[in-house]
Amino acid sequence: MRLLAIVWLRLRSLLFRTRLDADLDEELRYHVERQVAQGVAAGLDPVTARRTALGALGGLTYATEECRDMRGLNMIEHTLQDVRFALRQFRRTPLFSVTAVLLLALGIWASTTIFTFVNAALIKPLPYVDPDRLVAVFGRTLTLPRSNLSYLDYVDLKQHNDVFESISALQGGGATLTTAVGAERIGAARVSDDFFRTLGVAPVLGRDFRPGEDLPAAAPTVIIAHATWMKRFGGVPDVLGRSMTLNGEPHVIVGVLPASFRFAPVEPAEAWRTLRQTSGCDRRRGCHNLTAVARMKQSATIASAGAGMNAIARQLEQQYPDSNRDQSVLVMSMASALIGDTSQMLKALLGAAALLLLIASVNVASLLLVRSESRRREFSIRAALGASSARVVRQFAVEGLVLVTMAATVAVVAVDRTAGVLVSFMPAPALARLPFLETARPGAAEYLFVAFIAAAATLLFAVLPMLQLSTAGSPDTGRGSSGQAWRRLGTRLVVVELTLAMVLLVGAGLLTKSLYRLLGTEIGLQPDRLATMVLSLPSTKYAKPEQMTAFAGESLERIRTLPGIRSAAISSTLPLLGGNTMWIRVVGRPYNGEHNEVHYREISPGYFATLGAQLVRGRDFGESDDASRPPVVVINEAFARTYFPGEEPVGKHLLYAPTSSQPPMEVVGIVADIKESPLDKDTPPTIYVAFAQDPTPGFALVVRAIQEEQSILPTLAAEIRAMDPAVVAYAGRTMTTIIDESPAAYTKRAAAWLVGGFAVSAWLLAVVGLYGVIAYSVSQRTREIAVRMALGAERTSVVGLVLGEAGRLTVIGVTAGAFAAVGVAMLLRSVLFEVQAWDAAALAIAAGVLTCSAGIASYLPARRAASVSPTEALRAD
């Protein structure tokens, strides 16, 4: 209350200044007149009485100013005067003003832009009720630290847990939507009936799923996304009760989700169905296809929740040793599960932006120091006229505040525009994985962040010039102690700039090399001229294996006859996308329930040739490898190294584990490793099964084109529609696009571009800063240089003198920066790929760039110093 009262008094003094000044003048004159009257009554003559009264007050002017000071009016008026004076000063030096504002705005813009994304991804709470109590629940095995759960394991965890208020299951993927104009593939998810209640999300229209609505006997229902409601139903309120045919089965629409609702693992999802245990996988404990979301009880922690879940997992392991051996549960915060590795990259980018901000601030501080040198006489005259140190400090503080305010305004406007632009550049798959970035726009947190930066910069810009003047002596010491003091401070600032620039240049080099290594990773195929498209066969029409096989064979025959097609094949999963896994065991070896988990692909004959993969030994699949023949498989080299070290795998037999009624599968060939995992992960052991022996209703076409591959995608889709309009062809992409838009490639490319941009800016700022320091040093040493040359010094020795000073600063900055860069890179090695933190090439290139550019920047003032005429310099001095 006291603070508010003080603020009100200050505002009142400012707003009603004229009236208050008149009242004050009237009051003081009344007081003087009373004193005069009392003096006259005591026997003094009127002139003496008035002189005595005014003397007691110290004069009307002094008394007026003292009262104004007590009201705070003078401080406000002086501050406004300082603001007007600062603006006049900036107008007199437009080059300095524009340069300083743009430099500082660059640093504030970069750091605030990255902070906007960091805030959206890492700081803002998830848009659910009590998000701190939400956790993700995964399975975990000896070979997979984070895997899916089986439906039956999920049910047991749900029934026996005592640490969660609720635990809900989720499966992503998609569904085929049948409409009046045909079938199309949409994003869709299967969830348990309490999924939205666990998150704390309620439909904006209609109702949530009811308890028991995820049981097999329940009628199929669906809740749709808000965008689906607007796009497909025009936003009409009578959408409730309508039907959506998903995967050939009518689903009744019972609710519409809020427009802001997103759940990253399954985005973009248009429809949310209930888990009704209708698939064969849902009935097998060894088939893991679900993740879980849980809400912890108030008394629970992530550690206690994990302990409780693993106690249940141990019981399931004893009860079901064949399927659950060495299987545990991983519980982690929902925020960590959704963000994943992106957090490390965002933190690295924020650190890089902070370094650029620091370099920009140091450069502006150097400009202010140079400017303060030229104003030394001005402030000395102020002091001689009675200005206090506090008054001078306030002048510096106001000038710094005006400068920072202008820079912050420019930066905030730029951030508001560029944040949306950066989001628009993100490929759709990346944005679907990070939907919270759609709302990455400046808000209250970002404005507070800018305010904090502005306050720190204002303090820096106020203190440094004051320290410079206070340690420099009188205004007449120009090239003596004042010049030496500035040179000492200026050189230290330049060393800081060079050090930070070295850190950013090395970081950009390491990230660029990581991206190069990532994109140069051996993927075991030739991506050029490869086009892909995913097909989904409706289960109502293609329920039997022979029907799936017949359609797949016919589609390949027709596609291979199209113009511009060299070859075509199919696979249940495309390379680089991860996908299905299976447990296997080797016939003839003891088996005790081990989790020999391998990736699993169903492919057609000619698949390896179409990809450009190399068959190492044995044979490929042939047209005769169909359901009537004994099952055969081809394995990759990673499989052979893992399960047949020092043995010949061809001719060995495998079985599905833990138990299987199917006959053994003979290994007939070995293929060189195809990257069946993300680019930055090791290629897993993989088995390839003949499609005709184990067909699936969902598979991908892989086509090797003669012409440019992008152009044949519409032809492929049209050919599939002509064969059967009920079959959905979607996700047409080239293999090059799949590689470029993969999460690992995109994040490293974006980081390399951003940090590279910061590094180039830092490099330019550091070089300009070094040039400024050396040029100022030369100007301060003009007399010294003239004396040297008058005594016979050669011009080359003068150049060497200046370059030696610059070289010393450069060596110190580059050396310190190299050590700092290695330390920073070691902290952030998780964002690098096959690159060491102390990579010699990155360090050498960064050091070379800084050293060469610093040499060029230093040579210009050195040459100017060598061209000084000793006679003219000494005469002028």
C-alpha cells in the first residue's frame, strides 16, 4: 500500500504539475509574508524583516526546489530531460545510433526467438489438467529400453496398480474412411474408454466415451477432432449420432474435441475410436502394440509409480514366463515422453543464441565506451558545475535505457513475425510430432524475458562508461591514462568476443559435420529414382490371405508395365521408419524364453533389386515362394552377426517365439544391412519374409523409376484407384524425401542452419570489434608511432607492431574459445552424430577463419598507422 501511495504521489505531481507549482508558490509567499509581519511587529523595518525571512528559508528558489525534491517532481523532470537529451544525442550521431540499435536488436531477436520455442516446448505446462501428475508408461526389455505394451499386460497393470488414479491405453496409426466419393486414409487412434478423462479433456460437443464402451461387445463409437468436424461436417451441431465408416465398420459419432486439443504421439488424428480388443494382436500377450498414459495419485511420485508398476511386472513374469521373461515397465513424465530428444537440441540452440546476444552486447558496450571518451570534457564540465555522481550515473542509465528500449522494440516486432515463418518452414511430419510449436508466438513469458535482457543490458551500458570515466583521470589526459584505461578494457572485451565467436563457429562446424555424417550414413539402398506409396486394403473385401496376395501380385504386374517404371516391389514397412518387431528363436538351440527381438518385414520378390540392396549370399525370394511351399526368410547382416557369429546362417531354421504352431522358416539368403531404423540409430537384426507366405492388408509400394520419381506418384495413385476404388493409396513420397524429412535429419539440419547463422553473425561482430579496438589503439598511439618513425623505424616495423597487438588478442581469444568449445560440445554430445567434441577439423577451420579474418581486420589500421607522416603528426600533437 505504501508503494502504491508513493507511486500515486509521483504521478499526481507529474500530471498536476502546474497547479501544484502554483499552490507551492502561493504557500511559500504566504509563509514569507507572515515572517515579515512578525519581524515588523518585533521592531524591524520591512526591508530587513523580508531579508531575514528569506534568509531563514535559504531563498525562495532554494526552498521551491527543496519542496519539489521532496515531492519527487524534480527527479521525474530531470529524468524526462535526460530522455530528451539522450534522443538528441542519438540524433546527432545517427550512424552510431543505428549500428548500436541493430546490433543489440540482433542479439535480443535471436535469443527471444529461440526462447519462444523453448517456452512452448519445455516450460509451458502441457494443456491438460494437472499435467505434473501425468506420466507415460512403456514396456522395457533387455534389448529395448522403451517399448510398447501388450493389451493383456495393460489390462493386468490397470487392475492391480495402486499408484495411479487411472491408466489408459493408446494405439496410433490410422484408419480407412469410406465416404460417398470413395475411400481415404486418415489419422486415427484407438484408446481405452477413460483416455480423455485421464488427460482431463472434455468434448466441446457431445459426450466422452462411457465406461465399458471399449469392450468387444460394445457398439463402435468415435469422437472426432474439431478440425474434422469443421472440414467434413461443416461444423453443424447435429453431427452427433451421425455415422463414420472406419475400416469398413460404421462408428457412431458421440463427441467433438476442443479445437486446441493435440496429442503428439498420434497427430494428426481426425478420429478417436475405442479399444475393443478386436484384433488378433490384442489377444496375444507377446504382441506389443500399445502405449499407456496414467494419472498419478496425489501421494505418488514417478519413482514410486515406477516401483509399483515393476512389482506387477515381476508377478507377470512369474505367471507368464514364456512371454514376459526379463520384461519390466518404464514410467516417465508425460512432458519428457512427448518432447524426447528435442529438448537437448532446443537447449543447445538457446545457448547459442545467448552467446550471440552476449557478443552483440559486448560490441555495443565497446561503441559506448568509445563514445564516452569523446564526451569526457562534457561530463567534466557537468561535474565542475555541481552535477553529482548520481546525476551523471542517471544520465548514463537513461541513455542506456533509451538505446535498449529501441533495440528491444525492433527485436520484439521481428520475433512476432519470424516465429510464425520458422514454424511454416517445418515439414508436416515434424510439425505433427511437435504440435505445441504451432502456438509458439511471443506472449507474457517472452516479454518478461525481453524485459530481463533489457534490464541487464541497461545496467551494463550504464556502469561501463561510468567506470571508464571514473578511472581515466581528467579530461585533458586524452592520450595518457584515459586512452590506456580504455585500451585495457576494450582489449578484454574483444577477447571475450573472439572466445564466444570461436565457440559458436566450432559448434556450427560440429553440427554441420554431424548432418553430413548422418546423411552420408550407409543405408544399404540407392535412394535416387525411388518412389513409395502406402496401400490399405479394406478388410471387408480382402479378408483372406489369398485375396491380399492376388491384389498385391496384380498391382505389381500393372505398375511394372507403366511408362517410366524400371521395377516395382512391395514391403510391409518402408526403410528408415522402424516398424514391426518379432521374437524368434533358432531351431536346435536351447530356448528359455529369451527375448530375441528382431525387426520383421514382409516383402515381394525383386524388393532388394528395386531398392538397390546387395544380396550377400544365398538367394532372393522367387514367385514360387507362396503359401503352398515351406516358409523361407532372408536375414540381414546384423542378424547374422548377432545370432550366427562365426557360423553359416544359410540353411538354418528359425521359429517365432515364445511358442508357434507354424513350421520352421529356412534361412535362404543374407542381404547387406538396409537401414530399417532411424538414421541416427544402429541397424537392427531384421528378417524378411516372403509376402505371399504371410500377407498383410497394409503395405507399401516401392517403385524404381527411369524418369524423375516425383512425377510418377500421381500415376501410381491413379492406377491403384482404377484397379479398385476401395483400396486407399496414400503417403506418396520419394525415398529422398523420407530421408530428408526424417526426425534426425530435420532436427540436425535446422540446428546446423540456426547455429550457423548465429556463428556467422558472431564472427562478423567479433572481427568488427577487433578492428574497432585496433583502430582506436592506433589513433591513441599516433604520437608514439610518429616518434618511432622519426627515430628511423621502418614502416614494416610499425605494421608489425600493430599486427602483433592484434595477433596477441586473437591467439588468446581463439585458444580460450577452443577450450570452451570442447567443453560445451562435451555437454551437448547427445545432439552430435559420429563426431567427437574435440573434432580437429572443426577446431582448425574455426580457428583459421577467425585468425585470417582478424588479420585482415587488423591490417587496415596497421597500414594506416604506417602511412602517418611523422612531421605532420608531431606538429598536430
